[in-house]
Amino acid sequence: MTDELQRAERDHLAAIEAAWSSKPGLPGFFSAVNHKQIGLRFIWTGVAFLLIGGVEALLLRIQLMRAENTFLGPDTYNQLFTMHGTTMMFLFAVPLLEGLAMYLVPLQLGTRDLPFPRLNAFGYWVYVAGGVLLNWSLLTGSVPDGGWFAYVPLTGPEFSPTRALDFWLLGVTFVEIAGIVGAIELIVVIMRFRAPGMSLGRMPLFVWSVLVMAAMMLVAFPFVIVASTLLELERKFGAPFYDAAAGGNPLLWQHLFWIFGHPEVYIMLLPATGVVSAVVAVHVGRRIVAYPLVAASLIGIAIVSFGLWVHHMFAVGLPVMVLGLFAMASYFIAIPSGIQVFAWIATIWEGRPRWTAPMWFVAGFFFIFVLGGITGIMVASAPWDLQAHDTFFVVAHFHYVLIGGVVFPMLAALHHWFPKMTGRRPTEWAGKLACAVMFVGFNVTFFPQHWLGLQGMARRVYTYDATLGWETSNLWSTIGAFVLAAGFAVFFVNLAHAWRRGAVAGGDPWCGDTLEWATASPPAAHSHDVIPVVGSRSPQWETGDPGLPDEVVEAVAVTGTSWQGRREVIRTSVLDARPQAIVSLPGPSYWPVISAVFLTVAVVGVLVNWVLLAAAGGLALLVSFVSWGESNRRAAAAGEGADDGGAADDADVLAARRRSAAGAMALHTDPGRSAVSTGAWLTVAVVMVLTGGFAYAYYYLRLGASAWPLDGTEPAALGGPLLAAVLVVVALTTASTIERGFLRGLLGWVALAGASVVQMVSLVASDADISADAYGAAVVTLTAWALIVAAAALAVRGLGVYHAARGQWSLSLVDADRPIWIGAGVVWLVMFAVVHLTPRVF
Amino acid sequence: MTRRMRLVAPAGALLAGCAEEQGSLAPASPDARAVDELLWVMVSLGAVVFILVITLLVYAGTGRRRTDENTGDRDDATPRSQWLVIGGGVALPVVVLVPLAVFMLVTANRVAPTGATELEVRVIGNQYWWEIEYPGGVTTANEIHIPARTPVRVVLETDDVIHSFWIPELGGKTDMIPGEQTESILEADEPGRYLGQCAEFCGIQHARMRMVVIAQEPAEFEAWLRYQAAPAAEPVGEQALRGRATFVETGCASCHTVRGTSADGELGPDLTHVASRSTLAAVTLPNTRGNLGGWIADPQSIKPGALMPPAPVTGPELLDLIAYLEGLR
């Protein structure tokens, strides 16, 4: 290559790098949206919470070390075990794994960022706010003490009157919202932004595990949000969803919580198994065998895991048939789990294993997780579970599966990808030492706890009698906990030391097979210099045949490096990853952090019953969201952030789309649905699950009631709600029409707004009382939910109509409008059927 | 300010003397024996599976049979790997779990709380003690007497939060849920004392919400029940008489019932025959003079968070109360 060409090449790359870089210093810290930065923030914040939760556990173990110990009083002990569980389950495991996914998945897919970078940043700030809210209580002294699964009525208004549980409920909800936001990002990037040629069957198994995890999050997390919302309504407004005396039912909490809670542990486990697949393949030099079976097992585990939740409730007095059914379903999940375990064993057998530090952690994972799986079968056996439930046996079981099955792979992941993230290698022998110490410490801590459970030691007890003979096992368990802590210390000191002084790592220190190893260590801001075309499951080991026409491959080579001063990625089709369009992503912005701050202010206002603060925060949040959208819209109009195939402005794009042109790029494919559209449909799916959760609560209470309405009166008049429903149907007919002109869009807006007004008036006129009984609570809550969703749709439609009337177009609003509009309409009609038709029909 | 004598028993002497068992590994009832069998079947099967998997892993990991070629790009299924994945991942679970499932279901049926019983007892969970009601108006607390070798239906209820009724040596646990009624069958193979524990976190003193089941020969049980049905013994002696007066005046009667007197409070345990019970405060303390006095004077120092306030009595008044209560056999 001539000097001139070389210089042009360098300038070209420098320009791409500049387009993708974040601002430096403090402004950069608050405005950064790059997935690698956000992903690392999730990871290290997660590690911080791991250490906090670990200290809480050590304090618990000190108290239990001796019978009748007085190190901690009962109140402090109960607070600490609540915070330990809450921190580990909500603030550490899922955020860290999501962060790892946010960091790695775009790299492994051969793309440059997640599709909604500013939303991703917002998710991080909301997570931090949730973590602060949950731990704020440690500063104010009003610490949650109802356990990490917060059973009612203990956590209801009567038995937990202080603000502690409100902090808990709202903090958890924040963190779950951040989780859902991240999940939507991950699904969209995996489905729509893979490198050309990376069909679904060529995705890395880690990416499969993340895809399945994210899909599970969209279905599971809404249930805990519904449960928490109903409890907060009971605590703040007296809505007796869980109060048996007023038609509520404490078991409703348990069902809603565990429908979330059981899939939650598989949400943690699946990406960890994805890590194992990734690490094993690299360190034995062989792709994981039976790839289709392993991918199918991930999906199988996800589906089956939604059918097991009642195994947390075996003791509540269920019929034998129900016990048997859920016990057998719990057994069944051993099959897809077993397929993965044996696929790894077979891979190791067929390959050439190098017993590096990450593989030591994988070995530890095998030993501990398999043992945990076996005790899992034991506690799944319903009649015997009635002995083990709520004892230290179960505590031992879940620490075996969670620390063995999730934490050990996480540590393997951190050691394995640390060179990629920082450009430095952690010391091998220190990693192995940490693993050995942790392995010994872990087993010494938790194996005796099986024994303690069999000896009758219940869980969540701050002390126990000296005559019961439990002291020796407890003492060993505490010693083990400190050894385990020492192991963690060695591990993180190793990383900290390596960060500054570790051996420099090249791009591919382990001879990896997936695309992240094709980038520099650490990767440049733009990750891949060229968007690759992929023809195999292990693109770094073999090139393979992408199966795309030559012209397409050439076009990608040209456009894949095209920069035009914008942040560009290629959107591809779902199944075969045929390139569809060039998308420009929005760059750094302060709106995500500002919005997160205002959201927190609004929520804190609700928490402390300061209406002015809540209203001010809410209003500021609304303004902030609109400004954020406006900032995106202007950037898109200026060429950045447009999913437009390169067209100059949005009106042209709409025209192009109407002509079904194959985009402005000669890519020979249908441009397909935009990323915003996919993201909006996924958001609507979440709203549907939330709606399903509310409906579940309604019908659960209905089925337990002898009369409905509970007080034996007639349900409220149908006229108003029926009129509103008709107006909503009218509004729904304008779902696809905003592109055709703003008048029909406006008509739809007026119809939905009118329906909302009619419904609100009807609700007030019917004297519905949220605190009267469970029926009143359900009617008011479900009606309010439909109104809230409608309000969101009105906001999106309203903005779209406003812009259209001024001759501007915002592609994102157009793409988001249809799913949200349809979603709001369906939610409304479902709520109408549930609230107004059910009492008349059943 | 009243001077109160503190007679708090030192923490270490709570149930000094005898080592006690509370575990499920010493089953003493048909139900407990049935699930114990299931346990040992599962442990045996589990041990075999675990050893098998780890052996395979170790064998696979200590690789010595490699060829020199790079195996990275060879495609998936060698016959050996197919055998491993299908054999280990599908066949092994099926072969182990199907028979186990059958045995598990049979056991579940055996221990289900169905079937008629001659005796039915109501147990009501409270924060942090157990109320027990027998047919015929007998109410007691924390100590359940049953006739040995006789199945007893226990009806479980609560009015405050969720508790769980668990006597490990006699069987699995059953939750008590506000607004619901659940059931369990208790049957002891032979006479003896069987310790139990609340097994669902119910608040600050969940750890000290224990109980004891005392199985007696049927004839002895009948005698006990007749005796418990009688109203409270009359106080004997001046001190005890003063004690009864103090009991009513200081407000003890507003929480506790003593049948045959005007004391009819229902917030705390029935004390009609309190002296016949072996423990206090839900099996937290042995029922001795010192412990009784300490408990009444300052329950919060023994069981902080218990719903019983300290008694506003002077030293002499406390001694009178103890004398009275000791007479309530």
C-alpha cells in the first residue's frame, strides 16, 4: 500500500474512533453511552454490592458461631439477613451478568454498540438509584427486615409500619426496571444487529444464553413489579390485596413473587452457563459439542422454569396432586441441565484442556453446582421438602447452586475477559490460589449447613439453644465463611494489581474463537475496525461460508467501514443476518442521568408522602423525557441517529419506505422493521405481562371469594365504561395511520383521550373505594393501570401529531407509535373485560 | 418509680442439663419414617450420580489421548460425545428420576393429612407463641399433649402473620396462614418429648417461637386432659391470695385467661394450669421460680420484641405473683 493510502487508512480509522469516543473527564462520566463503559460500570458496581452483601453475611455468621450469642440483637440480625439476600439477589447477580452481556454481546456479534445507547445509560443510573434507595435505610436506621422475599402480612402495613419496607419495595422496583430496560436492549441487539452472515445457528452459545435470559426477564420481572405495586398500594392507601379480613389473600403475594422468583434463579444461571460454554470452548481448544442441543436446552430450561414456582410453597396446605405435579416438573428440569453438563464434559473429553485459572473456576463450578443440583432434586421431592423447607438445608442447597452455578462462572468470566477489558493479564497462580481457597472455604461454610437443617435448625433464626448440639457445625460454617472471604480478597486483589501492573495482553491472549478476540485489548471505542462477515460458529478459528451473495459481502465491506462522522452499525435480518440497513446511533447525552435523577426525586416524594416533591419530580421527569426525545430527533434530522439507509431527512425516508424500496443502500434485501419498532414491541410485551399479572391478582382473589363484589352489591354501572371501550376501539382503528397524515392520528388521540375522561368520571361516580375491600382495590387499581398505559400512548401519539402538523417527522416516534397504540388499546379492552364483565358473567 | 427485683435467669442456663434433639433424622412417627426412607433413597441415588459425573469430568479433564491436530474446527458430534450427551443428559436423569418420582408420589400420598381421627386439636400461631385448644374448652400454650400411637388431627390457624408448625421428629411442616385453615396429622410412635420450632419467619422473635409435643400413654393423656379441663386451683396461703389480687389489678388479666377467675384476657397464653407446663415463653426457659419471676419482671431482656410488656410491680408484689402462679398446676 502506498504511503498516501496508508495515511488515508489511518485517518479513516482515527475518524471512526473519534466519532465513537466518549467525552473525557467528569462530563464524559455523566454523558457516556458506549456499551463497553456502561457494561463495565454494571460489572464493577455489581462487584461492590457483592462485597457489601458478603460483609453482611460475615456478620450473620459471627452471630451464629455460638449458641445464645449476643454479637447481634434480633432486630439487627433480621435486618442483616434481609439486606444480605436482597443485595445478592437484586443488586449483585443479575446486574453483573447483564453488564457482562452488555459489554460482550455487541463485541461477539461483530457490531459496535447496543441499539439504544442512551436508554442503556439510563438503565445504569436507575440501577444505581435503586441500590442507593435500598441501602439508604442503613443510614437512616429504618432497615428492611422482612427477608428478601418479604412475605405478607409480616411486611404489610400492620406488622411493618415503618418506612423500611417502602424503601425496599421501591428500591427493588427501580432495579427491576433497569433490568427490563437492559433486557430489551440485549434482545434487540441479538435479533437485529448481528454481523452479516451470523445466522441464529452461528451465534455464540453465550449470546444464546443472554437472549434466553433477557426473554425470561421480560416475562418474570413484571410479576415482582405487580406484587410490589400491590403491596405498596396496601401500605400507602389501604388497598387490602393481601389482607384476608377484607377479601385479600396473603398467598397471592407468594404466587406473584415466586412466579418471578423461580425464573429469577435461572435468569442468573443461564448466562453463567453461557460463560462456561465460552470459557470451556476456548480453554480446551474445541467448540462445544451438540450446539443445537445445548441451545435447545437453554430454551427448555427457560420454559420449564416458569412452571415450577409452587415448589417454594409446598408447605401452605396444597392438595397432594398439586404437590406431585410441581415436584415432577421440578425433577424434569434436570434433563436440559444434564444435557449442558454432559455437553461440557464431552467437549473437555474431545479437546485439549488447558487448566488455566478460568478453567479452575469451571472445575469448581462443576463440583459445587452438580452437588447443588442433587440437593435440588431432594428439596423438589415434596413430601421430604416438608422437612427441609425453611431450614438450613435449603440455605445450603441454594448457596451451592448459586455460588457454584453462578458466582464461580462469574469469577471465571472476570479472569477470562479481564485482559480484553483492560489490556492486562491477571496473574495465573493468584487466580488459581483464589479458586482453591474459595473452594475449600465455600464447602466448609455450606456443607455443614445441610447437616444443621437435618438436625432441625430453621433458617432466619438469630440464635439457637446450646443444648441442641448445633454449635460445632455452626462454628465450622463461620470459619469457612472467613476462608471464603479470604479467597474473594485474593481474587480481587489480583485483578486490582493486574489493572495497573499486569502483563500486557494482546488482542487474543487465550486463542479464542469468538469475535471479541478480533478487537484490541481494550477495544477501541468503535470496537471493530470493520464490521465482519461471518461464516462459522467460531469465526476466529475458521472463516466458513457466510452464505450471502458476493455483491452483499462487498457492499458490507464498503459500508461497514462507512463513517460519515456518525456512529454507524448494520441492522440485519432475524434468521440469517442478511444486511438490511445502516443505522446511526445517538451519541453521548446528559438526558439519561438527568431523567434518572428526576425519576428518583419523584419516587422519593411518594415514599416520604411529600406530594409537592413527587409532583415536581414527576413534572421534571416528563420534561426531561420530552427533551431527551427532542434531542434524539434533532440529531436524527441532522443525520445522526437515523435508521434511514442514509437518506437525508426523515420525510424522504417515509416516502422511501412507502415505496418498499430496498433502502438507499444496494443491499438487495427488504429493509425490514426498524430497531425502534422491535424495541417498542418488546416494551409492549412487558406491558402485556404486567397486565397479565394484575389480571392474575384479580382472578385469584375472585376465585377465593364467595360473592363478587365482596359486599354483595351490584357492580358499578356499565354505561360509562362501555362507552369508553367503544371509543378505544375507534382509537384502535387509527393505529397504522399516522404515516398517512396527521388528521387521523389526531382523531385517534381525541378518541383515546375522550375514553380516558369518560372512564375517570365513571370511576369517581361509582364511589369505587380502593381501601374498602379487595374488590374495590382491584377495580380501582386495574382501571388506573389502563389509564396509565393510555396516557403513555397519548403522549407518544400527541408528540407525533404535533411534529407531523409542523411538517417534521420523527422516525422513532412513527415506529414506536403503532406498537404502543395497539398495546394501550388491547390493555384497555382486557381491563374492561376483567373489571366490568367478570362480575356480571361469573 | 417501682423497685423491681431482677430475677432474670442467665442466658446460658436456658435449658441446661439435657442435650435435646430436634432433627428429622430420628423419626418417631409413621409419617416421619416414611419421608426419612425417601431421604435415604435420594441420598444414595444422589451420591451415585455425583460420583459418576465427577469421575467422568476428572477422566475427561486429565487428557492424554489427544491427537496433535487442532480439533477446534471439527464439527460437533463424535459418537463418544453423542453417547455422553444423550446418555448423561437424557437417559441418566430419566432412569434415576422416574422411579424416584414414583416413590416420591407414593410417599406424598402416605403423608397427606387425610383420613379421620378420633382427636382433633386446634393450634393457633401468634407472634411468638402457640395457642392450643382441645375439645371441651381446654386451652393451653406451647406444650401439646397427645396420646401415643394415635393419629391426631391438628387444625392450624393464625390471626397475625404466617407461621409454620413443625415437629421434625414427627413429620414435615405445615404453614399457618391468616384467613386459611390448614391441617396436619400428628402421631408419635411412643411416649416422649418432641421439640418443635416455628419454621416461617414471623418477626423479631421467630427464633424463640418453639414448642414441645408430649406424647403420653393414652390413659395418662386422658387423665391430663381431664385435669386441664378443670378450672384454676384456688390460691393457698396469704402470699398466693395477694398474688391473685395483684394479677388482676396490675393488668395481667387483660391479656391472660385464668379459668375460674375474672381474668379473661385473650392476647396472651391461657395461664389456668401454667405451673403444669415444663417451659415458659415458647420453650425459651425452663419453668422455674427464678425464670418465672424474671420473665414477668422484664420479658424484653429475655425475648426482646415479645409482645409482653414488663409488669409494673414491686419486688414483694412480684414474689406474690410467683407464689400465685406456681399454684396454678
